[in-house]
Amino acid sequence: MHNYGDYNTAIGHASLNLTLDTLTAKDNTACGYNTLHSIDHGFRCTAVGSGALSGIGDSQYCTAIGWRAGYNLGLADSDCIMVGNSGVAGDLNTIRIGNMPTPNPLDPVGPNEQDKVFIAGIWNCPAIPA
């Protein structure tokens, strides 16, 4: 590990590995193998889980939780929240939770997919009973 940037915390092999800028690469937290690996000027990002946010560079205010969460985000994607989702390059100001299943007619309820969500307090959107 190195001592570039201010107030950065890295736990795991190759996490925060490219933090090169001592002025702007700050307030980042990386926990897990290869997390926030490419960040070099970004700030206030949090990644927990192997490979989480490993491709962002100049990003800011990104949060990712889960294996490879936010893995597909580009170098400058910012203000994102990824929970159990790899994201898509160009995801600015985006929240992604969970993964879409791959259609399989032989297994309509397939593994590793979610089929229910309960979120309280979404403004101006009435709850629809199940």
C-alpha cells in the first residue's frame, strides 16, 4: 500500500492501487480484493466486495456493495449506488439494486434473482398491494 491521498482506507489485495493524486484522491474506502483499483483522482467513494468499483478513476460519490458491484462503471461515472449489480458504463446519477435474470424457459425462477421488492417512503408513488 502507499500513502497517496488523504483519509483513504484500503483493505484487500490491490484495493485503491492507483490512488496517485495527493490532492483529490481522498475520503475513499475500499474493502475486498481489487476494490477501487483504478481510482486515481476520485473522492468519497465506498466499495465493499471483491472487484467492486474496480474500473472507476475520476469518479466521486459512488457506493457499491457486493461481488463486482459497479464493476462495469466507466472511469468518470459518478454519483452512483450499486448493490449487487455490476452497472453499465455511463451510469451517472444511477441507482441499481440486484441483477436482472437471464431468461431461461427451463427455469423460470432461476438462481440468483429477485422477484419481490418492498421499499417504503418513495415520494409521490403510492404502494401497490401484492
